[in-house]
Amino acid sequence: MKEYLDDINKAFESKVRLGIMSMLMVNDEVEFNTFKEMLGLTDGNLASHLKTLEGLGYIDVKKQFVDRKPRTTYSRSPAGEQAFKVHLQALEALIRQTAD
């Protein structure tokens, strides 16, 4: 069982970061305000979690202006996609192991 625990990524232990990565796994990119609405977070709380994932190299950030308004979108990086898949596989293996 320990081998499965070794692949559980501490970055995804937070339900917010788990939600962010889950959204990015099914969407090519997600806007800041969409995350905020879907996850029910404040600007500061969301920004903190996004900064953590960005610092780990798990997400990419694109800032631009659309009709003179700032627009920030996020996408999963290849490293983030791989890390999240490994994390999910470890959780699934752990669940199967404990169900037997």
C-alpha cells in the first residue's frame, strides 16, 4: 500500500487545487472568473492556489486585454497533466487495494 501513497501528490491534497486541475483536465483553458464562480472562492484565495500550481510548473498563465479589460486564462502544462494523472492513478490503486 505504501507504494501507492508515494505517488499521491501533496500539491493536489487541497480540494481547491484538485478542483482547479480537474477543470483544466477537461478544458483547454479556463478564465480566472470562471474558476472563482465554479469553485466559490474569493480573488485572494483563488490567486494563492493558482500561484502555487504555477510555481510548481503545473499550469500556464496567459494575461491579455480584451476590449480594454484584463483577461487571465490558465491551462494545464504537460508536467501538470502528467502529475495529475499519476496522482489520480495512485488514488485509484489505493481505493482498489483497500477494497480487496
